[in-house]
Amino acid sequence: MRPKGKSRRTVSAGLSGVALAAVLGAALSVPAQADARHDKGRAPHWELKETGTDVRFRGLAAVGRTTAWLAGSKGTVLRTTDGGRNWRNVSPPGAGELEFRDVEAFDARRAVVLAIGEGDASRVLRTEDGGATWEETFRNTDPKAFYDCITFFDPRHGLAMSDPVDGKYRILSTRDGGRSWKVLPSTGMPDAQPGEAGFAASGQCLVSSGPRDVWLATGGGATARVLHSADRGLHWTAAESTIPAGDPARGVFALAFRDRAHGLAVGGDYRTGQASPQAAAVTRDGGRTWRQSATPPPAYRSGVAWLPRSRSAALAVGPTGTDLTTDAGRTWRTVDTGSFDTVDCTPDFGCWAAGEKGRAARLEW
């Protein structure tokens, strides 16, 4: 389902020193080198990085503090290997009509991107040389399918998901790093609700944790659900979330799991100006049950990520700002008002965000 300034500078709103500094000291154990880089008295903050384009980036893969990949509209793929000082345009040739909404990267050279859309607009492309060359490894031939998100368990095993086809979500599987794909049997997939689908808003409607567990986020139906598989997509169970649905524009837009038990869900109503109450939920049992956040983000959020080396801190992003939780999703507070669609973090304290008008940023500690 498709949810309907470039200069290098610090986002004006900044991340609250009171909010995030406490997280860094108490929850994240920031390494000494990060402390040495940190300006005395200055709070951690999103620092915008010049990308040289105005396309919208909903696909983001953080490899580390220095390396990240972006995927967006007009068939655009960018890569940085120097912390965002320079971005190289590594877009696949002839891809200008494609809408890239997800990218999974294994390092600075190997990445897989997903193009969304009806019929053959949904495609998967793969590079092994940093984007110098690309190979198309999957092109959808079913006019009823619309692929939304992709995830990998490790550099070889991965899945991609499509909106329901003949009443069930369709799952693609690869065992060779995205070189080839096959449609998995649908016998282990629960029936979809009428009008239910996934949201291709941030590349986080299908996420994995560990070698076999994967979760799928839904909206548009009577209830917003989270589906879980513990065997790489062969068998699934469905659980209702607390995030409101009942409309094609509402539901769960993004998931993040720090392990196979503890997860976060964010979403709401993506339409500008529409209220998004109860826009976040948490699980402690692998998605079998979900509990509404006591204080959710104040508006629609499309991306979410756990902060590095923390069991309690995470960031959620959306068009109207960034929210921080320091209690594993029970309460959230807005710490920035810049627009982002997606966020991703790595263990070496590489947190990145991306969104509309070519916006990309790295969290500076």
C-alpha cells in the first residue's frame, strides 16, 4: 500500500539535551571516543547531510557510523562511506520510473533494493560492487501483487512481502542473498481482513530479529494487526495491535524488535492534519500481545528504531518530528520537529534518518 533545504546544518529544533543526554549516560554507555567528539554542553542532535537531491527517501540501511544507503523516488539510490560528507549516486541505470521504498545493505558494497507498485513495478535489484552495477533478480508478474517491504535475517536469507493476493499476504524468500527468489506457500498464512494491507512508508513493515523470527505490520482493515513467523515465513500467527485502523490510511506503519521478545509498533493516520491517537504500542512476548503506550507520540509516525546498546531507549520519526522513549515504549516525548520518514541504528552508534526533499541526517553524539 502506498501512503498517499539541503545545506549541511544542525536541525534547528535539536534533540533535547535533558532528554537524550540522560539516555546516553544511563542507557547507552556511549564509548569514550564519542564522548571526546561531543561538544561540551551541546546535546546530541540530528545533523542534516547534503545529499544533492530533492527526492523522498523512504528506504534506509545503516551499515555503521560512516556507511549508509538511501533508496527513494525516481529510482534513486545513494551511498555514503564517509559519514554523510559525500553521497555517491549509485542509482541503477534506467530505473527513473521506479519507486524504491526499501533497501537492505550488508556492507559498503552489497545491497538489495525493493521497488514497489502494482504488477511489474514491484522489483528487486541487487549490487555486489557498491552500486557500480546492478542485477534485477525479481520482477513481479502477478497484477494482483504489490510488494511493500523486504528484510534479511543474515546476508543469505531474506523475505519480501506483498499486499494480500487472493486473500492472503504473499511472501517471497531468498536463500542466496537476493540472487534468486521464490514465492512461499500460503498455507501457513492467516486470512487477511477485508481492505487490509501493508504500508510502504519506511521499509519497516516487515522486520526480523535473529535467525528465524519475522514480523509483518498491517493496516487498512477493521483492526491493525501484527503477524509473526518463527520459521522464516512458512507459518504465521496474527495478533491485534492497539493502534487504530478501520480506514485505508490508518494502521501500523513500522516495527522494531531488539530481540525476539521485545518490540515496538508505531503508526497512526498518514493524512496531513488527521489525528493519530494511540500511535504506538509495545510487546514483551514476541508480538503475541500488544499494549498501548501510556503516552504515545502526538502524531503519525512511520519509522522506529532501538538506540544502540540500550534495552529501553528508541526513536520514532514522522513528517512532524522525532520522539524518544527511555522506558521501552511506555511513554514517548517529542525531541525534534524536523520531517523524517525512516530511521535506522547500528551497534557502533551509527543512527541515521531520511525523508522528504532529500533529507538525510546522522545523530551526532
